[in-house]
Amino acid sequence: MNGNTKAQSHTALLWIVAGGFFMQALDTTIVNTALPSIAGSLHEAPLAMRPIVIAYTLTMAMLTPASGWLADSFGTRRVYFSSILIFVFGSICCASAHTLPQLVVARVLQGVGGSMLLPIGRLAVLRTIPGEAYVAALAFVSVAGQVGPILGPTLGGWLAQAVSWHWIFLINVPIGAIGLIAVHRFLPADAHSDAPPFDWLGYGLLSIAMVAFSLGVEPPVETHQALWCTSLFALSTITALAYIPYAKRRRHPLFELALFREPNFSIGLIGNLVCRIGSSAVPFLLPLLLQLELGYTPLHSGLMMLPAALAGTVSKRWVAPLIRRYGYDSFLLVNTLVVGGSIVAFALISQGTPLLIDIAILAAFGASNSMQFAAMNSVTLKGLSSRDASSGNSLFSMVQMLAMGLGVSIGGGLVELFSMQWGSAVLAFKVSFASVGVITLVSAFIFRRLESTPAAEPRLHAR
């Protein structure tokens, strides 16, 4: 392969991976503004739509650790092609669903494909692009992850209002079809490598712990639910604790316990989980508040999310200089307070609130939340050795997806609980925003335990 042909092949690869990342990022955000429309079509309560979001994020969290093993065992090209195919087929099933259970099952199928789009794509770039060009290549791919959340809420609102909610899923079909053709045409075939045996038992223990915890964390509305939640928490605790002695005995466990000897990895992982609960609840709760209680159209509520997305994109360039000047610990302490405070401030949004104040709150949240993600990602992973980096990144991705589901579970559950207690949905939304904002504020105390880190350039991550 001559230099020109090789360069064209690399360019095509980057566009393929960016397209897959765009599909996955778009699908994570496009659904939220269409939830009331979907609920009306399926004859369900809007808050009952939580499983649509949770099933997708939880499936991605569960399958992320297996992506590297699948690529090694069956080849990057074959697995990436299969992930796009499954994602597109899942999208068609979502659009064809006539009941909530059908849609939840279809979202699980969609999550199976979506779980592999970013990690396998990133792996393909790592194995194909020369080391000196890898950072620039990953930066190019990460742009797709920024564009998806910007377009998602507005596009979802417009499609739900102007056409039909079914098109928020069908839009993936032409994008995926182009991706399948491009993978077949441009992605180089790679030989299977001798992948080590996959730790199925460890994977099963952690998957059960994660699913049980995610289902058990939702605030109980009735007495029998409290018993059910307690049982799930007990199951989650037992399986998580059982993994520790198991991992000590196994030669190649799913996640080495040595990961947690790096103090900032442990603190960063816990801080990420707690902080992201509040920030993940906002994209779910805000469109519901705007449409159900304030009378906004789906398109209008989607447009209201634009200031947050645009401010988040602009603010990314501020992260590195601020961390260099103040260090990770000080930056995260202050910025976490801003993120949590802006979430609490969403309780102020009402029909009488001036538009400029609404935009200011949304922009403050978007900017601080974007910087928070970049700093949390970097400080959590930067201290890991090269041997532990892949495993640590996989576990970190699991926690990110788990936190997204937890935010929806807790936020939606609180609205439902407070609405039943007080008989006022508007008040329930306000108190719920304040509650999830306080949860995020708690993570500031967790980040205070970070070991002092040099104010260096943060590493670039695609999320």
C-alpha cells in the first residue's frame, strides 16, 4: 500500500469510527425530548418511560468489558461491522414497538450494538493509526461525540413534533447503512489474536451486582417496593464482595484488584459515580418539566437544551489551562460546587422565569458539567500504569454508563414519590432537582480526598 492510499484508508477509518460514535452519542440524547410523545403513543405515564433509558445505558455498561476480548477473538473489523448491524436492527425494532415492554427489549438490543461502537472503534484507530498521529485521530473522533449531544435534544423534539417519535430511531438506519458499506469497503481486515480466556464468572458476578444495584436504587413508592429494593441491595453487596476473594485467586480476573492501589483511581471512580447521578438526571427531567408542566412543545424543549450543549463544547478549551494553574484537586472541588449548584438552580425554572435566567442556568450547567467530565476522566485514569490502563478504562466506562442509568432511576423515582406525597408535580420536579443537585454536591467532599497531583496537561479522552 503506497503512502497516498494508506492516508486515504486512515481518513476513511476515522470517518467510520466518528460516524459510529456519533450514532451512539446521538441516541443517548435524542430520546429524552421525545419521551412524552412516546408515552402518549404507548398509553403510558411519562415517568414510566424510565426503563427506555435505563435498559439502554445498563446494557452498554454490562457489555463494555467484553468488547476488547470480542475484538481479539473474532477480529476488529468483524465485530465492528456486527455492532453497527445489531444497532441498526435494534433501532428498527424500537420504531416498530407497540408496547412499553417491546420498546424496552428493543432498547436492550440497541444497547448491545451501541456498547461496542466506541471501544471497538477506538481500538481500530489504536491498531491502525501510527502512534504520533493517534492523539490527533482521537481528537477528530471525539468531535462526533460533541456534535451528537448538541443535535440530539433538538432533533428529537423536532422529529417527535413534526413527523413521529418513531423517526428518532429510524434516523439511525441510513447512517448505519452507510457505516456498514464503509466498514466493508475501507476497514482493514485483521487477523484474530490469541486472546486470553475471558473471565465469565467474574463478569457474571459484577454484572449481577451492577444490575441489582441499578434496579434497587430507585426510591420506593410503596411498602412492598422497599422490601424489593432491600433484597436487590443485599444481592448487589453479596456479589460485589464475592468478587474480591475470587479475583485474588484467579490468574487473569476481569479487573485486577491492583487497580485500586492507585488512590486517585479509586477516589475518581467513586466521585464520578456520585457526581454523574445528578448531571445524568438533568437531561431526563428537564424536558419532562418543560413539556408536561410548563406547556413547551417538544421542539421548544429541545431548543432549550442547546445553551447547555453549546456552552459545554466551548468550555472544553478552558479545562487544561485551569488544571495547570490550580491542580486537579482544587479545580474539581470548586467546579463540582458549580455543577451541583446549577442543578439545584433548575428548581427556579417556571413559567414566570425570564428567558435570560433560564439560558444562564443552562449555560452554567453545560459549561461546568463538560469541564467536570474532562477533569474527572483524566484524574481517574492518569495514574494507572500502561499495563492497567486498558482494564481501568473499561471499568471506568462501566461506571459512567451505570451512573447515567442511576441518574434517571433516582431522578424519575423522586418525582414520582414526591408527586404522590404532595399532589403537585411542579413542586415534585423542583424538589427532585434540588435533591439530585445535592447528590452531586456531595461528590465535592469525595474529590477533596484526591492526592495532590501536579498541574499538568490533562490526557485526552473521547468521553
